[in-house]
Amino acid sequence: MKWPLGAVIAQACHACTAVTHLFYNDAHTQAYLADLDNMHKVVLEAADEADLQTLCSKLKEDDIQHKLWIEQPENVATCLVTKPYPKDKVQSYFKKYKLLKV
């Protein structure tokens, strides 16, 4: 997506906040929140909206809890965030993606 950097960051913030709210009572989420000074996030780049939708479908199929952020009023998928998981549980879904570079 050809969005300004600030808009891309806002999308990630929206999605992170939403996934934290949705899965707040989850044990992995609580453990993640309990260690505020050591939080770890990885920001990867998807090719386009279709790529995000394909990933979303695979995660749903395998019961990996996540939030696909849909920007309104445009109704465009802009960001996907999983709830906190151990790395070995979700790493395979993201191997094809590279770190976001701006």
C-alpha cells in the first residue's frame, strides 16, 4: 500500500489495540502484558490486501486467534495482528514475509 508512514503506523496501532482488547483474558496476552518493559513485536510487510486476506483465511482455518484491521470508511484490510503466542506456534505462518522497511 502506498500510504504515508504515519498512516501505516496508525493502522498497526489500531490493530494491536484491538487484538489486545479482544483477547485480554487469554493467558498468553496476560503474560505479555505483565512484562511491559520486555514486549516484543515484529512488523512484517504484506504485498497487498489480497495477501492479508489469504493469511487471515489460513489463520482462521488453523484456529490462530488474530484481528484483521479493516480501515473505515474505505473498507480496506490494512493490518493483521495475532494475539500474543509463543514464537514456535505462529512463526511458520509468517516465514514468507520480510520485515517492513520504510
